Amino acid sequence: MKKSMIGAIATCFLFGLVPMQATARDYLLLVASDCGDAANKVVRDTGGQLLSAQPSNDGRTCIITVLVQGSGERPRKVTVRVPM
């Protein structure tokens, strides 16, 4: 994500284009990327498989959903809210 953003900015300067000011959507993408560390921690702690990781509406926590394999039974879906 960051590499593509840097590449886009570098291309703009290379061709003499002035990049536009960041929009609210750009900031949402940056917040979403902060959930990666939280997701890694939940996967590591539960031993599960990541299903989703998204920022919550409060902007301070992430909602992480994982599938945790049981012993012989169906995996259970676990959703946790963790700080970013």
C-alpha cells in the first residue's frame, strides 16, 4: 500500500504534476493498514486463520475475526476488538 502511494507521488513529480491533497478516503486506508499488527497478534495468540481485519467506527480499535480449529470438530469463528 505505502509503496504504491510513494510510486504514484514519484510519478507525479517526474512528469511535473502536482499531487492533489489527500481525501478522507485516503485517511481511511491508512487507518485500515494499522489493523495489520493487531491482526497478526490475534492470529498468533489464537492459532487461528485470519478472516477479516477492519477498523472500528471509534477509530481506536480494530475488529478482528479468525477461524480457530478445534480438535476434530468444525472451526469456530472468533471475533475480537483490540487496540490499534
